Amino acid sequence: MKPYAPCLLLALACFAPGVSADPGDDALKEYFELETAKIEAGFLSDVKNKADWLAKKDTYRKQLFHMLGLSPNRERTDLKATITGKVEGEGFVVEKLHYQSSPGLYVTGNLYLPADRKPNQKFPAILYVCGHGRVKKDGISYGNKVHYHHHGSWFARHGYVCLTIDTIQLGEIEGLHHGIYSKNMWWWASRGYTPAGVEAWNGIRGIDYLQSRPEVERVMYPGLPSDPGHALWQRDFLGASGLLSFTLTQEYAPFRSAFIDRLGLFALGGSWGGFESLVMPVDPIRTATDYVTPGAAVRLHVGLEDHEDLFADLEKAFSALQQ
């Protein structure tokens, strides 16, 4: 990697909020804008085909983990997961909990479980990492997980186990994520610290916790070694995308078209990778091996629309199946 980081940090320091401008700052700003444009224009310029990508992807992955502070491999210490209480809702149960992603680093979260479950019954699991959604009353922070309660409860009512965890700055235990962004804590970069690495590690350990739960059959995420498609994902990708499929149960399979018709934000289309959300009925055909699955399959491409609007759109369509 080229040593751009010290220069860019200097530029950030020069133009950060609350930092006085000195003569020559305009020239420095123009210089760094040109350098940034040069880096952007050369992004993956040395990758021309699949062979190039396969030769370089491991290096890129190592660089990513290094930048996140997760390389060399961090030790997976005892999570010391603790359930502090339970709340019952209509069709779901919430277990209030915390775990330690590293010794002394507490992560607070809510685990949503289907209310109607048999002993030893297994469910697919989802790790839900919150976005912006502060919930603070009378000086007490309840965590941004509370803001997204309607998402976790929806998953539980529809047969999933969902672990929703707080972020650093908006959690029950209020930390600081925006140290460089707005607090001029430039020593974070000097010491190689990034809050993005902490958020990523908290999520990785959250998946570890989900895998330890007796209710969870498997976590559906190709980045996990336990996922059936992990070997292909590891070979060809650095991360996952917004393209996914699901099947309606046999009971609702005849109403797949009605489900798709009720969607407003997901447009019917077969072009993937753009900014818009798309939906398509699929009936997979395999020639090498048989593809046998009950129900009817639906493929979604999640675009850049607001995620709450997309969830509401899907929930409206699923509600139509109950009518």
C-alpha cells in the first residue's frame, strides 16, 4: 500500500471543524483533492479479470483486517454472556442481555425469540447492527437497539432469532465513536485506533453468541465457516451484498404473485447491482443436481432506499398473505 495515510491525516487536521486555518491551506486543500481523485481513479486498476482478482483478494482482505485493527487474529475470549431480564410481546419474547466482546468491553443487546417454540426447536438467526436512532429519556440511554424494536419483533414473529446490538456511541453504555470526526482526537489515528474495528469485532462476537444459542439452527451468512456457501464466498468475495432469496411456505406459495404485487418500493426487475430495490419470482433449475425446495422462491435486491421504508413495504406485502 502507498503511504498516503500520514498526508491525509495532515489534511484532515488542517480542515477539521474547530481548527484554525493558516495561510496556504487553500493550496493544501487543492493538492489533497487532486491526490484523492488520483487514488479514486486508480481503484482496482490492476484487476482486469477473475485471475487478477483471485491473485490479489487475500492481500486486500489482510489489508482490511489490518486497517480495522483485527489482524493478527484477535483472541476469542469468554463472552461471559448474561441475561438480565425478559419481556414478552405479541408473538415474541425479548431477552435483555450483555456480553464481553473482549475482556471488559461490554456489548448490550436484545435477543428476539419466537414466542411459540417447542423444546429444542431450532430457528435461523440474524445479527442486526443498529443505525442512527438515539433513545434517551431523563438522562438515561436505553440504546439505539430500542429504536429498532419493531424490526427485531417482526423477525421473531416470522420464525427467526434476532440479536440486536447497540453501537458504541448510542448504546446503553455510552462511548465515543466520533472522536476524529468531531472531537479532534487525532491521536486515535496515531495509535492505530478506529471505532469501526470495535464495531466490527462486536458484531463478530455477536455471531459467536448466536451460534451458542440452543434455539439457533444456523446463522445464514456466507462469511461464516459454517455456511454451506462459505468456501465459494471466501474464494471470490471480500464481503456480502444486498442480494438474497427466500421461500414462502407451501401454505402461501400459491399467493406469491399477490405478495409481489403488494410491494411498492421493490420494483419487478431482473437487473442486479444498481441503487434501486428490485424483486423477482424465481424457480431455480439445476442440470447437474436436482433443486428441491418446498414453497415458492422470491429474490430481492436491496437498494439504497431508507431501510425502514423497505421493511414497511415488505411487512405490507407479508400482511397481504394473511388476508
